[in-house]
Amino acid sequence: MNCYLFIDFGSTFTKLTLVDIDNEEIIGTDKSYTTVETDVMIGFENALNNLKEKVDFSNINIVKTTACSSAAGGLKVVAIGLVPELTAEAAKRTALGAGARIIKTYSFKLNDSELEEIKNANLDMILLAGGTDGGNTESIIHNASMISKHGIKVPVVVAGNKSAVDDVKAALGDNINYVITENVMPTLNQINVEPARETIRNIFMENIIKAKGMERVHEFIEGIAMPTPAAVLRAARVLSEGSEVEDGIGDLIVLDIGGATTDVHSISDGMPTKGGVTFRGLEEPFAKRTVEGDLGMRYSSLAVYEAAGLRTVKKFIDVENYDSVEEEFRKRYEHTDFVATDKLDKELDLGMAKICTYLSMGRHAGVVKVVYSPLGNLYNQEGKDLSEVKYLIGTGGIIINNEKPEEILKSGLYTTDEPDSLRPTSPKFMVDKSYILSSMGLLAMIDEDKAIRMLKKYLVEI
């Protein structure tokens, strides 16, 4: 039996998926706690041993083994642009779509204190943008000079005004590791994300595997193909759009609640669906990802409480059932391997997941704003209109293993409490029960048709 073994080194769990590639079937899956503090290969070997207890490997020929990773916090990036709402925002969206976690975004000409802040940050890469093609060159050249002056050691991806490229190269000099790619905003309000995204992913694969023990991964597998969020986005996109052979299912959203972050991926042009509404602002990417670093079930649990506030917490959790609901959030933050077993703990985890869904979907979706004018009220859309998206797909352990996944997903939908929000109104719900989205993103790099067929087969409508 010819099989592919796909591995996801997650921030909380290392997940394995064994696929019979000829019959397009999942032979087995398993997971183990990601041992990022000691050696990630321990977690991998534990998961593999668990899988071997369930699956007879004697007749299995593993012809390919590949992986994605978000261990050690994933890919941490600082984005630098010119204007906060334009090139800086375009750089941020580009990095997020590549599977990165944005540590901070900077704009205009950087000063010494900001460069020292960047130099001392725990980051993997800098995305340097600024200026449309033929526009402002001073800012990106200045910022390149400052990066060189402060001796920044991490790779720098330059994706700004092409008219400034020669001067930027001269400013960075020979001591900075940099790569030049296409401008993330070649013209005003138009974004060009794919070239920079691909450059970021390539650097990630070559240089950014810093989790303890990750260097030994290459002894057992062919390598890390991409960050885990990029794999999920790749799976979502092929499922939505289809291929030359297989039909896609249309516009969709993937909600991924993890231990450290909540990611939302939308595959939709997001343009206005209602009459009289005009789109304003920066163009939205068709395949868009946002990552909320303050919304996670364990590593970020205390931040969830702080981001939500007590009023929102009470909306989703019966706080009277707990001596101190804040201490329940703190307990999960201080014990990231905590597993809820009794009723009250499960109810609190359910409520926390609803909060993560509610806040992350609200941040991801666009809004309609009323502008008062002498000609009457004008309605401007900012961000994506997701109101008519066909599918909302849930993944992440809290959704996959929950007895009430539909309750979690419903908390992200439109309600009259937020009349200006462009959240989904009535999508069909699907759950990634077999935890295969990241694996199918990896498979899509090899064979898109097989990936689409397996996604249709294994995603469960609820």
C-alpha cells in the first residue's frame, strides 16, 4: 500500500495523518503533545508510536513524508511600510497570508529606539515595504539604512517601491541577509501579495526552523514544506476554487482555534453584496488570513479574558458556576497541557471557544459605515463582505472534539447586536473531524485533484 505521511508540528500538538494515496483514504491519524521545550522529535516519535499501535505498518510503503510547522510560535515577522493604512497594512496582510505571526507593524521613517526594539524582539524576519512604484522612495531607503546601521541579523524581505531598489540594496550593504521581491502595493490601494508571500515561505523553509530538535527532522522526513497556517490556507483555497478537473464548493471561511492563536481564513472576493454600498479602502486579498495572537485556548487564555472583558465573558459563560472565572482562564494559561474532563471545565472551554470565535470573526469581517452628506446617507464598506459566504468550516481541537461544535460556529455569525458587521448570515457548517486541513494543504502541493476529493470526502457537514 503506497502512502504519504503528513506531519503538523503544532504549537500544542504534533499531528500525524497517514494517507493511502491510491485509494484516497485516511489510514490513520494520531497526535502527541508537542515537546517544543525539549525536543520536537520526542513528540513526533510519541505520535508515530501511537499510530503504529493502531495501524499495521508491515504492508505500508511510505513513499513521501512532508510536514508543516507552527512550533516555537511559528514564523514571527515585523512588517514595515510607509503609511499605516496603506503599504504598512499591505505588508501585514502579505505576511499573514504566508503563515506568519505579526509581532508588530511600523510605518514612516524609523528612529533609533524603534530599531533597537526590533533588534531585541524575538522575531524571524522583517518585511520591508514602502511606497507605490514610482512614488515615495525616501522612507524605504531610510529604513533600509537604519536596519544596516543597527546590524539586524534576521533575513529582510524587501517588497517596496521598485524605483528605490538599487538604493535599498546599497543601503543594506553586504552584512544584511536580504531578498528583493515585487512591491506589495504597486499602485494605490492595489495589493500584490503572492510574490512576497512565496519569498517568505521559501526563507521559512530554508532558515527559520528554530524549535528544539527541529534540525533532526530532516533525518526522518523530506523537510518542512511551509508554516501550518499557510497549509490550511492552501487547502481552503483549492477546496473553494477547485481545479481544472475538480469543482470547488464556492466561497468559504475556515475558523481554526488553537492553543495560542485563532486563525480565520476567508476565500472570497468580499465585494459588496448589497445595493447602494460602495467599497472603500485597501483592496482585500481573495485568500485572506487573520491571526489573533490574544485568542487561544491555552497559551493565550488569560489574554482572551482581557480582550473580551467581563461583559462579553458573561455573554458566553455562566460565571455564577465558578468561584472565580478569571482564575479559570489563568489556570489554563499556567497549565497549557490542561485537559478538561469534568462538566464545568468542559463548559468553560466551550464558552472560551465561543469568545474566540465571536471576537476573531468580528475582527476578520468587514463593516458598513454610514457617511452623512448633502446628498443623503452614503454607505461605505471597509473590509470584506462575508455575509453570503456559503460554508463556515471549523477546525482545531476544541471544535473537532466538542460535542456542540455548531454552538461554537454560530457565535461567529451576524446578529442585530452589530448591525454594521458583515459577518456570515446563514452559512452551512462543516467540521474538520479528521483534522486533515493542514495535511490536505500539503497534499495540494503534490496533487490538487486528490486533495480536493479528499477534502470533500472527509469534511463533515453538521
